[in-house]
Amino acid sequence: MAEVKLDVTKREGTGKGAARRARAAGKVPGVVYGRGMDPVAVEVDRRQFVQALQTDAGMNVLLGLKIDGQSITTLARELQRDPVRGTLLHADFVKVDLNVEVEAEVPVHLNGGGDSPGVRSGGVLEQPLFTVTVRALPADLPESIEADASGLDSGDSLRIADLASGRKFEFVQDPDTVVASIAQAVSEEELAALEAAAGASGADQSVEGLEAATGATGEEADGSGEPSVEAAPGAEKEPS
């Protein structure tokens, strides 16, 4: 993975005022920290930074920052954005050692699912996992993980253990975690039957709950067909 060079300068002053001035000048305030160095407040050109994050590597792009004549390789983490406009407000840059493994989230690209036997027979392709966590040397972090779903039939699942292995990274999550699956389509008749069964079950549970709370059915409680009401200890009952 190639390293992208970014122009950064030390940020004069700290606090909200200094951060606002940096943003007004087209900069993104941030902090650089990591093993063997004290945290350094910096500001980076917003346009350069956004362009770097739009490469295929995304958030896992290696960023080369030059501070006080020293070049530091970093990864961008903890990006803060404006909740309305989405503009970058602040960024953390974590120093990395190219010889020490790191963990990172990588997007999963699902291929061939639309032409799988399960989808052709009426099933629905589902993808509950869009990113996976991998461990690798910073330069070996993959840009994405390709997942082949073309062979899935109805009821089949694609798990992390099924993804391509033997590369320069390893998966951190449970190998049995489902990445994609083919759910069998439910007909309108089956859906109506399921809704009817759920409704009947809910009604039965309501009656059972009432009996459990009163110790009897509503008619048995006071003979009037209404559930009895007991005042809380120490409280007076309202006159009938």
C-alpha cells in the first residue's frame, strides 16, 4: 500500500478558538500521537486530507506526516464530522511502525450473489456483515475483501472462514461469523399464517399473564367479570 504525503503544520494554541480558526483557514485540526512520542497538535489541509481518504484504501490509507523535519507514518482514526454538513471537524493520527502489526476494519465486497442458485430460485440475498477486522503489517492492510457468493443456494451461508485466506493478513473475528446468506422467500400464504399464529400466541400470553398477576381469571377475582385492583400498602382505596 502506497503512502500518501500530507502537508501538516503544528497548531498554535489549543481549545475551541484555535480549532475554529484552523477550520476557517481550510484546515482540519488534529492530534498526532503514538508510541515513543508526545502528542502533537497539528492542522492539515482539508482538501488534501479528503482526497487521501477517497483512495481505494479508504480509512486504512497510510499517511506520511512531516513534523519538525521528521517524517511520521500514521493512520487516520477517530474522525469527527459536522452532523449536518458532514465536513471534517477533527482527526486523530496514530503513529504506526511498519514492522508492527495493527488491526483495522476492511470493507467486504460481495460478488456473484445476484446470480447464485438461491437467488435464481426466489431466495433473498442478505449481507449482515459489510466490514471485517483484520490484523496485518500497516503496508499489508488490504483495501477490501472479496467474497464469492455465486455458489450459495437457498439456506446457505458464507462465513468469515470461507473468505480467501493465505494472504498477508489474518481475520480477528470469529470464523463462524456470517458474512452473507440466502434466505428462502416467504409466500403471502405463509406470511399470513405466521401473522395469525403470532396473534394467537400473543393473545394466549396476555391471558396467561393476567391470570399469573391476579392468581385467577378476571371473573374468578371478584365475580364481576373485571380484574380486582389492590391498593398499594399504606394507601387508601378510593371510595366506590
